[in-house]
Amino acid sequence: MAAISHEFENQIHAGKTEAGFGCYMSERIKALEPIAKLPRHVAIIMDGNGRWARKHKLSISRGHRQGTETLREIIRHTDDLGIQALSLYAFSTENWNRSAEEVGALMQLILDFFASEIDELDEKNVRILILGDKAGLPEKQRKTLEEAERRTGKNTGLRLNIAVNYGGRAELVKAAREIAELVKAGELAAEDITEETLSDHLYTRGLPDVDLLIRTSGEMRLSNFLLYQNAYAEFVFPEKLWPDFTPEDYDRALAVFGTRDRRFGGREKEA
Ligand code: FPP
């Protein structure tokens, strides 16, 4: 596969911010299509709802609601593109520290989202998986999420993972405890523990590692999201705030991914 220069990658990045560049950019992205490779698993940190709300002099809750509209579009687009798995960071274990009003608004949005989307997602053969500790959620939310998983559990299309009450370190601790129990019960020898054993005890069991991590709003942090699964992910950090992020911005991030030379710690093959 032909390597694409970093200069070209920078041009794609530039397309995110320069007004009037979009049309030109979509032609460039089209030119990439025959060689661009799609990620199998995309993870998204949907950042910037609060800043979007402040910018528009609206409540934080309104910002999250607008962010949910983006979420709907991005899920549809991911499905249309035929990407295998999409993981979205909706609510972290640290988000409980926000005001009761904001936490309440996010919890309500989770209920509203599933009430309005579950029929379409199920029809589209999407399989939903919740990443995180559902037991730590209010009963209504826990039941709604469990029902979404149950209803779509046999679907074979897009794997849609929504992280709710999720923390990457807590996920690793959970895996370590489960493996330790197996060792204690004599079902597994400590020397037989492999990377596969560990990934089999993560919420994402059976799914490919993350290929592409997108975090919107220009922030460049992992924030405890899928720590193990992101080991070899390519990172793309669009400047746009999540509520302003469009399917075209997503295409640009995918085009950037297509230009990256992934070596997984090895060396590029000699030409
Ligand atoms: C980060 O923005 C975003 C969140 C903490 C929540 C993301 C949730 C949604 C987009 C919608 C709810 C999810 C579902 C599944 C319905 P921020 O508020 O930290 O932004 P800021 O850094 O600008 O303040």
C-alpha cells in the first residue's frame, strides 16, 4: 500500500477548520478512497458539550442534549460505512462528581436515547453492549440498558458499545480479580495467563482492539477510556466541539486514519 505523506495528512486536518475548504477536501478524500483502509473498531470521546452550551449561552443539559443529536448521526454513519465496532464514552466513573443537575440530565438523556432509538437500532441489526458497572446505576437506567443488551444480543451487525459508569482502570481491576479467582479455584495456572486471558475478561471480550480513537474539542487525553484496548490505536483530535461534529468531520478523521502508517512496534517494510 502506498504511503501518504504527512503533508497530505496535515492538509486533511486543515480541512476541519478552514472555511470554504470542505468541497475541495471532499474531493481529496474521494481520491483517498481506493487506498484508505477503514478501522475495524472506532472509539470516540465525545468532548465539548459544556463549552458548546457556554458558547451558545445555554444550559449544560442543553449542550448534552445537542451532543445526543450528534451521537445519533454518528452511529448511523458508522453503520452505513460498515465499520465493525463503535465504542462511545457516555458517562465515566468520574462524571458522578458533576452537579446533581448535570448528572440527572445525563441519566435522563440515556433513558430518552434508548426510548427513541432502540427500535431503529434493532431493525438495523445493531448489537448493543454496555461497557461499565451497570450495578452502580439507578434502577431505571440499569434496566433500560440491560433490556437494550438483551433485545439486541443476537444481532450480527454493528457492535455498538456505550460506556456508562465506566473507568478503564476499574475494568482492569475487575479483570484481575476474575482471573485471580480462576487461579484460586485451580482452574487456571498463573503461568498460563496471557494477553488473551486478560482481554477475555474485559467488557469488550471478543471485539478487535481499538484502531482509531477520536476525541473532539481539541483535548488530547485518554481520560481512562479503554486503556488496554487503545494500546495500538491511532489518535485523531478534531478541534470541533462534539455537538458541532458532523459526519463529514468523521469522514475526515477516517481519512486521516487511512494515511497513518501502523507498524505496531515493528518496522516499515523496505520498498
Ligand atoms: C463531555 O463533554 C461529554 C460528556 C461527559 C457526556 C457525553 C454524553 C452525551 C453526548 C450524551 C449522553 C449519552 C447517551 C448514550 C444518550 P463535557 O461536558 O465534559 O464538555 P466540556 O469539556 O466542554 O465541559
